[in-house]
Amino acid sequence: MNKTKEEHDKELKSFVIATLRRASYRWYSRTEALKNARVSRGLYKCESCGAVEKKANVQLDHISPIVPTTGWDTWDGFINRLFCEISGYQVLCSVCHTVKTRVEGELRKKNRQETKKKLDKTP
Ligand SMILES: [Zn+2]
């Protein structure tokens, strides 16, 4: 069965986003940012709460969310934020990263609902 143009475009966008995200794990700035957060062998400092954790318990966070809390903007914006400079990253412990991600997700959801409300009101 053929997909509609809309379904095809949505699938293509998801595929490209997932592929770029995977590639970004090998981005040099990411490696450098992690190195900068290393306090001793195998230990990294969370830039938010200061906890010192093993590598498995820290995550590299994009300070400026890859997809803005105001919603998707452009591919150029997405790519520039995803492959940011060293200063665009921060190392966070799992707890701090989860909190930040949740807050950003809630803001994104709220903004999406407000945009939808505005669109519904438009005659
Ligand atoms: Zn932390």
C-alpha cells in the first residue's frame, strides 16, 4: 500500500533526524566536551549539581535544546545545534539531565498546545 505524501515526509524526517543524531555521537566537540568534564580516571563532574560520576552515569547535554522548546524551526537550525561547538555542550549527571529534558519537553508540549489553540481560533 502506498503511503500518502504526508506519511512519507514524516517518516523521512524521523529517519534523517535519527541518522544525524547517531552521527553526532562521533562529533569531535562532543568528545572534547566530555574530556573537559573529566576530573580523574573514569570520573566526570556534573556541571549542574557538581556530582562526580562514572561515565555511565553522565550525559552530554546540548545547552540549547536541539529542537527548541518553541518547536521545530529549520534543518539549518537543527543541524547547527546538534553539531555545536564545545561550549554548546555540558556534562550532566543522569538526574540533572532527566530533569532538564523533562522541563524542556513540558515547555515544548505547552507551546504546541498554545499554537494549536491559536490555530483553532483562526476562522
Ligand atoms: Zn547533576
